[in-house]
Amino acid sequence: MEKSIIRFLKLWLVQVAAILIIITGCGKNSQHKTEIEFWTLQLTPEFTNYFNDLIKRYEKSHPFVSIKWVDIPYDGAVQKLMASIAAHNAPDVINLSSDFLTKFYNINSLMKLNSLLSPEEVNSYLPNAFSYGVFKKDTVALPWYLNPYALIYNKAMFKQAGFTDKDVPTTFDEMTTFARVFKNRTGKFAFFLNIGKDSFLPMILESEGVHMLSPDGKRAAFNTPEAVAIVDKWVSLFREGYLPRESITSSQTSIIEPYMSGMVASVFTGPVFLTRVQSNSPGIYNVTGVAPALTGKTGKSELAVMSIAIMASTKHPRESLDFALYVTNAQNQLAFSKIVLTFPSVREALKDSLFTIDDKSPIGHARYIGAKDVLTGIRLRTYFTHPDFDKLKDSFDEAIQSACLGKMGTEQALNKAAQEWDKVLSGNSQ
């Protein structure tokens, strides 16, 4: 009986010891497990597998870090992040359009990375792309994927109008003439460009050497005779029926629709939309040509930059930065560019044959010419660095819409927009 009791106690002690080891072990792991919350903008479900794989690989090599991935809609992203900041539950790492960065920089919500990044890490990125995340010498974001602009055109429609690839316009001014000749010959629209809603006219003005802002950034500078002459060419095209009505009403995200439907022969947009053309309009895709971005007299073109930022409120700054560097490294950016027509912001990835060999397909050619354009693209619309850039944008768009609809002349419209801009820039807008 005594031996049975002793044996029972020994077994009991072994079991208790085992349980204690498990408990203390779990406690140790949970104590050191760091959760990083990572937000992206509207990348599901197309890229769910990509991010699940990326996160799985990262967690495997960083066993004491777990990544909580949250994908949010692009529309309303600013409001959602603002609300999370106010509620003290902002993510650690977030994917933001570089156009949104200034809003959060100005309320001190983005972590400054200057002292945390090595010179080698900084130099791994394209300098023009890296500059989009720098404000007043404070680095607050890393560049992620890039989108240059291109002229996408329908070779069959060009041929029907008597044009060849050699006749493709290379400047905005050439396109204003081409649009008239093309429609006069065919009765069809040559070109689609947003000039009202999400207007590209500020980009055109800057590329032509006409600045939207004064050198000190405190007043509008686009209500000049030169600016009026440039804008009036586009307003006149619309009024005279050489641009589709949707040019003043459609958003930038729907810019490819008229091209896919065969309504227009060309469109000025990002090459990223070519995959949508390939999927939804294979017949159009098969006769698609791609040319470098239209430019003005300066020869400069705009570059769109998606960024990765770290919130100042994070409790895990070094882990968050390490993950941000991982997302934006050459290997992962190249893998991303293989499944979507975007361009890496790191030098090493651009050396891959994906970008250096032109296979002559629309997508392959777009990659080839785009990889060159991202090296020199810049932020033309510098007013996007103003915290109230959305107010500036909306007032300009509304003025152009009024001019296109004949409610006022082009000069009057630009003067009206300039007055609204001056109020915003001086801080006196409502």
C-alpha cells in the first residue's frame, strides 16, 4: 500500500512538473511574442496569397513576431486611419499613397526614421522615389511600389484613321492637335483625359513649366496668361466635342473604361491598367500599343508612389521598421511586380530581366519603358504635399468643370480657383 502511494506521488509530481514546464514555456513565448498590425489599401482578394506567403516567411524567420494583416478600402482610408489615431488603436505599419502622407506628418502621427535607417538602406531605394517620404528633412515613409504614366493606344483605330506608330503624339500640345485631326477623319474620339474630376491639367501645367504654386508655397500661381492659354486648349477641345463628356465627370480610377470599350483610341494613365484590359477586353489588348508618357516643354513626367509608413504611436518601432524594410526589399518587390504591373522602388529589383528585356507584348513593352521612366519621374503636383491638398484639388476641378460647361470663361475659372487656393494656403478656408 505504501509503495503504491509513493509511486502515485512520483507520477503526480512528474505530471505537475511537466505541466509547469509547458505553462512557463508558453508564458515565456507569449511574453516575447510581438504583434505588428499591418494595414494595406484594397489589395484583397487579388493579392491575398502574396501577402499570406510573405507574412508566413517573415514569421518563420522571426519566431517572436506575429503579423496581423488588415486590408482596408482605398476610399475612406484617410478617415479610417484618422479615426484609429483618435481612438488610440492605430496600426503599427501602414501602406499609404504618398499623397496622403503630409496629412499625418502634420499631426505628428508618423514615426521619423532618419536615425533608424542605415546609409545602405537609404541608398537601396531610387532617390526620386525615396524623396516622396521626406518632409522638412524628416524621413517618415519608405517608397514601395511605383506607377509611372504612359500613353496606351489602339493600333487598329490609329490605322483606320491613317496613322502609324510613328504618328503617336509625344507631347500634350501635339495631342491637342492630334485629337482634332483624328475625330475629323473618323468621327471617333482620339483621346481620353480627366480634365474636370481628378483633373490632369495641373500635371500638364507643371510639365509645361507653369507652376501651380508660388516659390514660397503661399499662393496660387496658375492664373497667368500662359496658364490660361494652355488650359483653354483643353477646355476648347471639350466644348467643341473632341473629348468625351466623361472627361469632366469620371474619376481617375475609371479612366481605362472608355479605352476598353473602344470609345477612344488612346488614354493617358498608368500601365497598371493594362492587366485589366488584357482580362476584360482581350481583343482591344491584342491591338494595344504603349508609348512613353506625354510631357510638356520641360520633358518631365509624374511618378505615383505607394509608401510604407510606421505610426508614431507604435510600441514596437524597431520590429515595425524591420518588417517595413522586409516588405520593400528587392526580393519581395520583384515578386509583387511579377503578379501586377507595378515597378519596384529599389534599384536591385529593376535589374531583373522582367524590366530589361522587351518581349514586344503590350505588358512587356510597358514594363521595359516604364522601368526607364521611374528613374526620372518626379512629383509634378507639389501641392499634394499641402495638408489640405484635397480642398485645393476640388476647387480647381470644380472651376474647370464650370469652364467646360460654359458657365464661365477659362480665365475667369482659373482666377476663381486661384482665389480659393489663396484662402486655403493662408489658412482662411472653411
